[in-house]
Amino acid sequence: MKTRRSYNKILACFFLIFSAIIILFGINVGNVFASEKTPSNVLDDLEVDDTFDINNYPKKDFDSSTELSDMANVINIAENENNQLYIYVYQPYYSAFPFKLDSISMSTENTSNGNYSEGSIKSYDLEFCNSYETLYKYLIKDYQISNDAYRYYGLVAMWRPFIEGLDSMASGAVDQKVSISIGQQWCVYTLNDSIKYEMATFDTLEITPVFTGTFEFSNGFSLGNISGSFSWGNSHFICFNAENYVIKHIYDADMTYQMRSVSESFISFSGTNYEYGDYEEKFITLTDIDSVTYKGNGLFAKEYNCNRIMSSSDFIANYQSQNINVDSEVENKIKSSQWVFSFTETQYSMVTYIGGYTSYYYECADVTILRLHFMDISNKIYNLGVVMDKTTADTIPDGNAGPDFSSIWNVLKYVLLILGVILVLLALGLLLPIASIIFKVLFYVIKIIFKGLVWIITAPFKLIKWIFTGGKKNE
């Protein structure tokens, strides 16, 4: 009995000491636990709903009749105590294609018909949490739920990795993420201390990327070209078709893409080395009154113009009228599309040297359209969320335009400039012997002047010495 009391006293003392440490040092046990807590299991989350039946989400065998749009379907969403948002996805062909979803487009705007306003739809990366057979759980990264009483989540589309042999890649692309339509509008609110989730569906606009590429514009001629320094301007564009609407006019559109800087260095016998900057995500809005103008700052630089939003036929006629050289295969690809968006412009520069070169340019990746405001052929106006693959174009120019030699005078100016440079170089070469003689004469004159200055400075001291020595010279 005495031993048990002693043991209890020891425990009580230990508890008091531990409590004092917590009070003194401010240790928050709850926060530590929350930060280390792993996401709950997808099946446990879904079974909280009494109506959930896992038999409704069976595994399926993939065959030629399978619709690719059925490879992933959102079945639920959930908010957690850390203001994070999760989505639950049914992936019935996980055995054949165990992919993880890449990202999702979502709006927090309240809409009953799927018509969204400018800038309301954003793209968010998805983080895989866990899965159980066909059921997958993902976290929507970098999103914090609001404190609004009613919270709205318009899920437009999600993207999965490209599957070789199954998916078709757009021409000009080196990478592609495949889109899957969602079209779900969720409303989340609290009623009687319980969170309620309500869902309705809406229409989306299916868009297929046909071709993605760049046009290269000359920066004109500059003296730096002689030393091996060159620069160009790149116009990035994407061509596409609308699948389930016939579009008469496009008013505006929201887009997103990733951009990073690239340094490409080539040295003979060593190969090519690449250095990449960090990707920066861009969200932009194009309108039917936006235009693109590019003019280099060198001699004979020509000005190029186009609208950001153009039909493919207008786009082709525009670059033909401005003497942009485009390969016939590329032109046929553009012709097979309905619309073209010229969405951004970047600079390309190159420095050449003996045995190699270094180029500096930008890459655009994961280019897609998020929203399209348009009129169909029956003059009905829509403002829909878009389901479109994310594409990454190669860095090879698909069209180029050199200096403007459209007139004899421009050609003559170019020839005169070259002749002038040659004459200057020849004159410098001829002047070198004369310059050598002039340099010798100048050196001799400077030498005499220096000696004169030394004599003038030392003369008073020599006179004083002569006086004190009685005019005698040192023996």
C-alpha cells in the first residue's frame, strides 16, 4: 500500500513538471499533432455517408469501346478543419492505367447555368493523398476555403497524364496533359452544426487543340551581328476546334500557361547543355479588340501586326500579307483548325563564338483555355468553362520573317551599310602604319616635355646649392 502511494506521488510530480514545461515554453500539443496528421483514408471518408455503397464503383476492363472521358469521375468533395479542399474520384480502369490526376480547373463563383465571368476560373495542381481500388482522394493544392456562409465550387475540368498509344497529341506539341470534363457546381454550407454538400451539373465547352507553335520575327540588322550577337522576337500561338458548338464570334477568353527561361549552350566536342529557370504560372484574358505589334530595333526591322483572337482563315491571310514564311505542312495544320489565339510574345537571343554558341529564350508549357465567351451561329451568347488539353510546344519556329527588303531603296541601304563597315575596317587597317609613326613622334614630344618639367622643378634647388657652395662643383 505504501509502495503504491509512493508510485502515485512520483507520477503526480512528473505530471506537474511536464505541465510546467508546457506552460513555460508554450508548447502547443494540438498543433503538433495536426501538422503531423496524415490525410484520412479515402474509403473511411466516403463511408461516413450512410448512402455510400462501394459496389456502385466497380473495377472495369478497358477495351476499344471505352469512352476516354469515363476514365475519371468526381464523386464527392470535402472541406476539412484546416480550410483545405479535397476531391474524391472514381477511376474504374486503375488496373490498366494507374495514373494520378495532375490538376483541376475551378471557380468559386455562384452560377446556376455554368456561365462564368472573366477571370473567375483558375487552374490548381492536385496532390494525390491515397486510394482504395477504384477510389482516389486528392488535395487541391494552394487553395484555402473561405469563411463565407455559402461556399461555391464550380468544378469545370481535370487533367491526367498523356498515355502513349491511347491519346492523340496535338501537332507541334512535345508534351500534353489530357482533359476530362467535370461540370459540377457544389454548394457547401452549415445547417444545425452539420456541413451540407449540394451538387448540380452544368454544360462545358469541349475544345481540341490542333496545332501549337511560334513565329519568329527578325529584329533587324545591327552592328552586333558582325561580332556574332543576334536577337529575334517569338510570337506564341495555339490553334483549336470547338467540338459541340459552332462559333460565330469570340468576345473574350481566359487562358493559363507556364513560362520559364532557358539557356542553351553548345560547345564543340562537348555537346549541348541546358539551364532552366523556374516555371511561372500566367493567367491572361484575351479580347476581340486586343492586337499584337512587333517591331525590332535594328536596321530594316519590319513591323508585324495581328489580332490576338482570329479565325484560322484570317490568321493565314494576315501572315501571308506580311511575307511570313510558313512551311506548307504547318499551314495545312492551321487550316484544319477553326480559331487561333496569339497569346504571348517573348525574346530570343544568341551569341556565337569560336566552337559554339549560347542561346537565351523562353518555353511556354501547359497552355490551355479556361473560359470562352462567344456567340454561336444562332446568335446565342455563352460564357462557358472550357475542357481542353494542356499542351507544350517545341522550341522550333514554325514560321519566320527576315529583314524588310521590299523595295530597291531598302536593299541599297543594306548594301551601303555593309560597304561602309568594310571601308571603316580597311581604313583602320591602312592607318595602322601611320598610327605607329604618329605614336613615336608623340612619345618623343612627351619625353621632351617631361624633361623640361623636371628641369624647371629642380632648377631652384640647384641654384640654392650653387650659392651655398660658392659656385663650386662637387668633386
